Amino acid sequence: MVRVGIETVVETELAAIEGDRIGLITNPSGVDSDLNPTIDRLYNHDEVELIRLFGPEHGIRGNEQAGVKVADSVDERTGLPVTSLYGDNRRLQPDMVADLDTVIYDMQDIGCRFYTLIYTLAYALEGVSETDTTFVVLDRPNPIAPLGIDGNRVPPEHESFVGGRRLPITHGLTVGELARYFNGAFDLGADLHVVELEGWTRDTWYDEIEHAWVPPSPNMPTLDTATIYPGTCLFEGTTLSEGRGTTKPFELIGAPWIDAEEWATTLNDLAIDGAAFRPAYFTPMFSKHERRDVEGVQIHVKDRNEISPVEIGMKMLLTAFQLYPDSEWVTSNDDYFVDKLAGGPSLRETVADVEPGEDPDEVYDRLDETWTDDRDAFAETTDKYLLYQ
């Protein structure tokens, strides 16, 4: 039985926040094991004074789509004011917490650097570090922790809201450990307290604990989605559909110019560990190629203890470009979004330079070899911030 931070703080550590004026950063994934929202557990508690909510991307109740600006509002359920951290300003400013003693963060991360919720965490820590406000993280499991550390780190010059803080693509940390890393490695000096998980180990997948999966964002419906997302999210930066507008976002990838059978056969011939590819035909109801017939593949996780989603995503990019070299697979507008996801132009340039007959395995191996130092350095840097060995 794994106990998450909200259960511990309310049931055994209430003295840490009792009497404080509290602000809460959360979304629908902030629930206890009985699916009671953290908002309700704090708001309805006689000894807790919750006076403000802070909403990330998708909003405090999770009803906004990706990339949509969220305005300040009043929460209809509680009547509390909601300050948006995904509007014109994505950083928590010191004046936003002037009347607060404690800011609490409780949202489910998915273990991948592209996810904006962890940059809301980083920016909030920066904001409170300039004040006397205490910052409390109610820790939650990393749902894909067994995948470990993979991919390149983002250099400081390529920092963005979908990639930064020198994170690799999969980081292996819980949100509490991330907060400790942000606070310590970047010398923020915030008054940080992490309410730790009980009963969780780093080799545990999310569906092995007694907690229901609550989508932390509209296009993260299942653990399978989260497992493959670190590789297929890269397609957000291309002209191919990443499956938004379907029932299988990030598991369905395609475009009108793809031949589903050809691409699936090519990918299956690579015999990528733990994965299989099925020819797929779909029509996105929104986002890229809206209401157009699309061909592509569905990625099936056959053995999650063997896969590398980063390897899958990279080889899918390479083969898509090799098979359809005349397609404009990325668009610039003077700012390649794929570069933000990839942590710089190296991936885009590698894919663009690949030869038609070149072996995707060899190209990927060359990329992967350049990331060895990044993985080792990140593991060494974060070792002292780990809470769960």
C-alpha cells in the first residue's frame, strides 16, 4: 500500500500547516487513494485555511486543451480565487503569495521532461524563494520510474517551458525529488519541505500501487500513454499527427502522406525491444490534420520492462523521414518547436541528414552514445536529492 503526500499531511503531519494561510497548486490528478481531491481535503478541513488556488496548464479542473492560455478566475466549487500559472505569466511572482504562509504543490507528474507541470513547480520555487513563504510538495510516485534515466540533457541556452533545468528526457525522479533538485542544484534557497511517499520503491510502475490513474492532462489518459510519451511527444514538433483528437494520443502517429502498411513493416523489421507496430487508420477530431483521413501506426507496448520509449520515438522519426523524404516533416516559423522538445537542433539536423538507405539502428546508436555523459552526469548530480533508494 502506497500512501501519497496528501494523505500523510492531513492524517499525521497536520501540525506542519495548521494555522497557516495556504495557497494550493493542483489539478484533477491531485487526489488521495479514495479519489478525494486535495482541494476538498484541505478546503473542508476545520483546521486548514485554504485561501487561494493556483492553476497550471489545462486549468485547476483540467478542462482546457494543450497550449490554451488560462485566465485568472474563481473556482465554482469552492468560491476560492484561482491565479493562473499558464496565462500571460507562467511564473509565480512574489506578490502572488504576499498574504500566504505556505504554498502547497500537489500534482501527478509522468516522469518526462516535456511535461509543463514540472516547470510550474520550478517557477513556483523560484517565486517563493524571494519571500518568507514555505513551499510544501506533497509527493507522488513517478509512474514510469522503472524506465530510469534516458535521453540527452537540455543545455541552458535551449531552456524552454517544455524542456529545461538540465533534465534528460526521462528523469526517474518523483516531484518531491525534482523539487529538491531544482532548489539545490540551482541555488534557489526556498524554504522547501517534501511530504514523502510511504511504501513506494523506484522499481514500481504506477499500476502496481493501489491508486487509480487520474489523467494529469486531457491527452494523458492511461499509463500506457505515459510509458510511450517520452518518445512520441517529439512528433508534436513535426507535421505528423501525434494522435491528439483521437482516443489514443501519443500511441497513434501518422499523416495523410504515410502508407500505414509500409511504415509498420519497416518499424517491425527493426525488432525494437518490447514494442510492436500496427498499421493504423484514423481521423483526428481536432489538432493536426483535423477531420482528415490519416494513415500511420499504433505503438503497442509488449514488454514495458524492455522498451526504451526514447529509442522508439527516435527510430520512428528517422524512418518516417527516410520513407517520405519529400514531406515537409517540420515547419519553422523561425522557431523550430521540435528543437525545444529535443533540447537543441541536433536531433532535427541528424534526421534531416539521414540517407535513404542508412540503417536507423546505427543512426540511433550514434545519437545514444552522445548521451552517455549526460545520463551519468544527471545521475551523479541528483543522487543526493533522492528520497527513495
